[in-house]
Amino acid sequence: MGPGWAAVGLGLAAALAVSLLLALVIGLFSLRVKAIFFAMITLAVATAFQTLASQLSEFTGGEDGLNFKNPTWLSPSFEPFETEVLGLLIVVIGGMARCTAR
């Protein structure tokens, strides 16, 4: 399956199914304990999944995560919009000064 909305929908459905299954299994174990032990089991499971995600680097990308290339128009610089942002800033500051001068 190539990139597209069908792949996004399939990934979303798979994520929901896996999340439901894991929540059911973890919930069955967690509901059998009371008080502070519930929090301890929850933290233990969260830590186990964090370690698992870090150790399965061929599947999750490990510490670096899965990398992708950002589109150029989403780059973190304001170079293409420098003039527009400066103009908007001047208009906003002028409007604020006019409202507070009254």
C-alpha cells in the first residue's frame, strides 16, 4: 500500500485495535490491586513500554525516532513571510497603542 488516505485510515484502525487490546490486558491486571499498587503497576507498564520502544530501534527508530524530511514551506524560518509578519506586527502594535491612548 502506497502513501495516501487509505494507508492513514488503515494505520489508525490498527492503532485503535492494538490500543484497545493492550488497555484491556493492562486493565485486567491493574483492577485486581488497590490504592498505591494501582499507580505502581501503571508506572511499571509505562516504563516497560518506554524501554521497549527505545530498544526496538529497527521498528521505532530507537532514541532518534522515525525520521522524515520536512517540506521546505514548513521550515522553521520566517524568511518567506518576513515582510508580512513585520507588517502585521506594526499594525497590531499601532492598534494596541491607539486603544490604550483613549
